[in-house]
Amino acid sequence: MADTIVARLYQQAKERPTAPAYFEKQGGAWQKTSYAEYADQVKQAGKALLALGLGDDSKVCILGFNRPEWVILDVAAMAIGGAAAGIYTTCSAEEVGYILAHSEAPLVLLENEEQWLKVKAERERLPQLKYAVMMRGAPRIEDPMVLSWEAFLEHAEQRSDDDFFAATEALRPGQLATLIYTSGTTGPPKGVMLSHENLAWTAQAAVKLNDTQPSDCALSYLPLSHIAEQMFSIHVPLTAGSHVYFAESIDALPDNLKEVQPTVFFGVPRIWEKFHAGITAKLRQATGVKKSLVGWALSVGARVSALKIRGEEPGGALALQYGLANRLVFSKLKPAIGLGRARVAVSGAAPIAKEVLEFFASLDIVIQEVYGQSEGTGPTSFNQRGRTRLGSVGPAMPGCEVTLAEDGEVLLRGPNVFLGYFKDAEETARTLRDGALCSGDLGELDSDGFLFITGRKKDIIITAGGKNITPKNIEGALKNDELVTEAVVIGDRRPYLTCLITVDPELAKQLDPGAPAHESPVVRERLQKLVDEVNTHLAKVETVKRFAVLPRELSIEGGELTPTLKVKRAKVSEHFAAEIEALYK
């Protein structure tokens, strides 16, 4: 059997059959599933797929929150020579219909009735779709297309174990293993084709990089449609033999974190920013001796973290101070947010402010920022333990080559570069050139090989005066203020730059209880001071001349954010056209 994620599952089941593979909350308690049980579940689902006529090169789609059924069907589809395509739960019926049609999937796995109604609304345009399988606990749906999870698994009896393992034995490293549909900041989503080699190589590299052990555990809560969460919830655990806890829901995340205390935690910047806002709000309440103690501990934590990111450990008096700070402050604060055992803390999927990283470093939590994209099977570069530079996205993944094109575009070569876009040869040719993945991101490499992302080619603003401006750093500087939740710089083909700003509603209410945030003179005065301060660090052509406070936050539901919380600039410009035009009157 070739070295695939599927092969690693059965190797874990053979070597460590009773070891925990995953946990889910049932009846108020975390229930364990062993590697032997996990392997049997995948085998049963794979046999059921074969019985329903799926096999080599077949596609399935999955639409639901992180659940055991999600990963079981994903691995089962790979095992029989097919590929799964995850769909974000926030997608509209039309978007769900597009991915089902584009992937040509005859079967879709659904979490609940809400997701079924999206499929039902599009079914007339989906002649290839034959089966809709519901996850456990979903209400019974009377429709000939719909199968319960249990009814789906009953089909496994029609095929033998030999049939299933014959399919797994036939897997080839270069064969399609999964489809990752991009969240689409511009245009319809594209189907990123990743091979068994892409997944297996990247997972092994990640395990080696972070020294992942069977004793490690992660909390699965970010969308499994995204390659990063698939790495943390499926591919890395199956490679290392570690285990995963499936969060009950996004709303339950804070409680689940405190219960699980994962050793490995991956968060998008918005998650870390929320932690940051919550912790700083509580720290501000400290007074007297407690305030002095916390301030001293943070200064010690910052000095120790500065050593740790260079691969050094504190000694002498600093080591003694660190031990005391840990006992009095860190050992209480970190478990309170669910990171008491975290030895690997990662941020990715979007840029994070250096100031946020520095804040967590002072709390004895060194966040390793990772950079990459679906087309690179996740990581392109990674800040490593003992080799971290805050503000950078780290050196290239070992075994990969990162270079810059003449215009500064980040180029990637390595075993993690994707096969191409499904049914889109033209876009594939634009993205894969001379064996290199053209990322679309702009970057700089320092003398030590650390990569710094400076912007995105498509986001470059060309003013009416012909000046090229990258908005990333301007927006990042504005978002460093706890009041600002999002900042979108405007100015393409305009005479000067302006900015749309959204604010934290709770903090805005504290500043001015008597007025809506977007109308509050107190909020506006504070933001004007912030803009003025940021402008002092910018070239004249980069300064923000005017700004507007939006009446609501940007959202996935509103169409302005992708499911991974990236800003869709075109949608923002479309939805707030009146506010933008007012800034140029």
C-alpha cells in the first residue's frame, strides 16, 4: 500500500488499536473512539460508498459542522479512490448548488435540515446527485433521495472487506485525494486538486516540524472545508497518532477549550484578537498590588519569550523570576482561556498584527504564524519553535523552496504544490508556471530566509495620480486599536485614500452609551486621533484623508467576509457604495 493518509490510519489501528483517535461530547461527557474503531468506521463507510456505485475518481460533498461523520466520510472517499469536497456551512443554496454541480458529486453528507433545504432548493439543477446522507441526530426527512447515517452504513453489508482493501491498495501517490473549494474573495470558488502525496508529505513535514506526539491533542472547530483545519483535524493526527476533540459548536468553543486544554491550538487572527480583547479588558480591572504583579509578570514573560523564539532558555535570575511569574500568574491565566497545556499555538489564514503576537508572548504564549494557501496544501512557510520572528510568516517549510518574482510575488516549489484546478486548465496555467505555484501574494525575504507578506497583488490600490499602494499595513495599523474590528482602505483610481471602519459595539457603547457607534462623536473623535497617529508613520500619498464608521460589522452572512474571515473588497465597495461616495464629495 502506498504511503497515504488512509494507509497511516490502518497503521495506527494496527500498532495502537486502543489508543484514542477522537472524542465527541455525548450526554455531557467526552466519549472516546479508539484508532481500531475509527478504522472500522472508515471501512464501513467506504464499503457503503462502493455499494452505492461510487469508486475510483468519484466525488462526494460534505456540508456540516465538524463532526466524526465529516472526517469518516472524507477518509472513506479517499480510501476507495475518490475525493471529498467540503462546503462551508455559511454558503447560500446557490453556492451549495454550484459546488455540487461543479464537483459532479452523486452523494452529499448533510448535518441537519437547514442544510438539506439548500440542497432541496437546487436539486432540479443537479441531475447527477442521487443521495443525501444525513449526519446522526438529524430529523427524519421523507424524501427518496435522503438516507439517514445508519441507513447509509447498512449498504456496507453488500460489499466485502476485500473489496474495500483492494481499493485502498490501488491508491497512487499522484492520484486526486481531495478537493478544496476556495472561499472566493473574487469570483466563484475554484476546486483545488490535492493528491495523496500532497497530503501525506505535508502532514509528515508538519509532524516533524512541531514534534507532534501521540499524547498531543487538538480541538476541531474551524471549518473542515478549509485545508488548514483538515491538516489539524485529520492528516496530522493520523500521521502522528495524536487525537482530536470535536467542538460542540462555535458558541461552545470557549467552554470546550477550557474543558479540553488542547496541546495544539490553531486559530485564525479573529480568534486571537477576541482572546486579546477579553484578556486586556480583564487585566484593566486589576488594581493595586494585583496590577503591579501582573505588570511585572508580563515584562518577565516578554523577556523569556524573546529568548524562546531564538531557541534559547532563560537562566540565572530571569529563570527564577520566570518560575515565580508562572506560578503566580501564567499558570492561572492560561488555563482560564483554555491554553493551559498549549505547547503549539498557531495563527494562519489571514494576517495578524505583530502587536497581538507580542502581547501573547508576554503571557508566555508564543504564537507561530503560518502562511500558505490551499494550492500549497496549507503551509508554505512556518515560524518554528526556536526559529521565530514575530511579524514574519517564518522560513520556508523544510523541503520547499520559496522565492520572489521580479514584482515581489511569492513563488513556491515543493511536494505540497497542488495538481491544478478541477476543470479549469486556463486558471491552472496562470497559477502554475515553470513548476512554481504563483501565490498572488507580495512578499519580502530577509537575510535569514524569513518571509514577510507585504500585500496581495489583487489588493494593490492605484490612485488617480498613478501611485501604487498596498493597503495591508495601513489597515493592520488601524486594527491594532482594540476599538477597531475591521478597516478597509479605499482609493483605487481615486484622488486620495479613505477608509471604512467597523468598531467593537460593546467598547463603543462603553465610550458613549447615548449614541449608536456610527453616529457617536466620542467614537469618531477617538478614531480621528488613531487615524492621525497612523498617518504620522506613512508617506504622504499613503495617508488616510477621511474615514467613515459603518453602521454594522462586516459579516459572512452579509457577503463581505469569506468563511475564513477574509475581506471581500469588491462586496464591501458594492454594499457601502453610498458611504464611499460621501467620502469623496
